[in-house]
Amino acid sequence: MDEKDCLILQYLYKDQNLTKAAERLYMTQPALTYRVRQIEKEFQTDILAKNGKNIKMTPAGEYLVSYAKKMLLDLRETKEYLLNMGSETKGSLKLGISSHFGLYNLPSILEEYMVNCPMVHLNVDTGFSTEMMELLMQGEIDVAIVKGDYEWFDERFLLEEENICIISKDEIPVDSLPEFPMINRKEPNVLLKYRNISQIPSEKGIDYWWNERFTSPPLVMMQVDSYETCKEMVKRGFGYAIIPRVFLQKDDDLFSHDLIFKNGEELKRRTWMLYRKSSLQLASVSQFVSEIKKLFCYSENN
């Protein structure tokens, strides 16, 4: 089984569809089917099963996928080790970045990184933090920058933290919140398939804060899909919302109160850089992690 076969297994596992996998690999479907049959012949086992119009990996196929991922990673590390025997950092860097950080922080960070490492090939995904966690756990990216306290048992570095606050057009006594309509930012449906990772972490903290104070649930008037929409609805007097303070600007002209637990602790949403310690063997990853740490350590001290 060679590098191309490993890629075939990965795409088949991800897409569960021969046509889509063939398109990704720039192959015809008959050519892809032939390679699958050759892999099955080599290992003397079936790796695909019919699943309606799509396909599904057999247990043996899933085992081979995990082997293929390890083989591709080992091959990449070997190539990049040889590339970096010289003085320049070379290879590739695969990043998964939460949307807000990607919009406001990432462009300048990557601009500086590419000045220092012009020979590195970048591959960047941005989106919901839960999506980025899935990519990291599957080994499809080297570094994730996510908002929220996700469960991760390897290396992590705290970049920043922000308060969670109540916003309203007119001042509302906190004890009276259950009597007022709430504009709630709901979890997008696209994230339902990531339930095995976790609920959106900040929402757990909000629920705990609410249940400390009230016996009745909030009076939810609207369910919207973004914090920006929450804020715009609040500006027009439809109710209050609970959002990270980073979305609140000085010229919004809204009242705000930080959420504070009864023990005096403030509810915050943290931004983390997550990665595997083993990935630091890649010079491209090690350089990026080092630059991020220097940048945010400097920001904290100034």
C-alpha cells in the first residue's frame, strides 16, 4: 500500500461516496474502484460495504484507515525532516481556526509568519470551534485555535479570555430577567453531528449561572444563529441577550452586565491554541506555535 492508497482510504472514509472520493483524487470512478480491489486483494479482506446509494467502511476498512493516517503522518514527518536539514523552514502547516479569530487576528499573524517562513505551504480552515476540534481530533490539522474549554489531553496554550455579559437597550435588574424576553443564540444545526465532542462550552456556563439564580427558564422570544444578530435585535428593543463581550462595541449604546457566579467568579470564554506535542517535530508547526506564544505573551504584558 503506497501513499496514493492511503489517501484513497482517507477520502473514502470521509465522503462515504465513490464519486466524491474520485473527484477529490482526480481519478475516474472505475480507476478508484480498481485500486480499492487491489487494496482488498493485498490485505485479503473487504474494506467497503454498500450503504444504500453510498458506501460504508467495514471494521477492517476502518482499521486500515487508522493505519493509513499514521503512515501518511510518518511520511510527512520524514519528508519535512529532510527538507529542514537546511537553514530554512519548509514543509506544510495545516491550521483550523475559529471564525472570529480568523477574521480579526489571523490575517496579520499569517502575514508575519510567511515573512519568516516563506517556503512553508499553508492550508487553513476556518469555521465553528466544534468543527475545528473534529479536524484536530481526526489528525487533519496540526494546530487548532478555538473558543471555549474543550476537552483535550495534549498541549494547550491560553491566548485570551473575554467576559460573558447580558446586553439590553434599557437597563434591566438582573433579578428580573425571567420576566423579560430573551434573544437567544442557538447552536447551529450543522453542529449536531459533533455531539460526541461537546455542547458549546460557553453555553454550559451560562446555564449554570442561570440555574444558580432562577427556578424558571428564560423567556426565549427569538432563536437566532449568531451573536451579531442577537445584538441587532437587542438594539431594536426586542429583548435582552447574553453574548461574549468581544461582540459589544463602544458605539453600540447598550447596557451591559458581566455574568458573575455566586462565588464571585466571572464567567469567561477562553480562546485556546491546541496541538499535539509530537507535531512540534515539524519545523513549520514548531515555528508557528512559537510565534503565537511570543505574540500573546507580549500582548498580556503590555
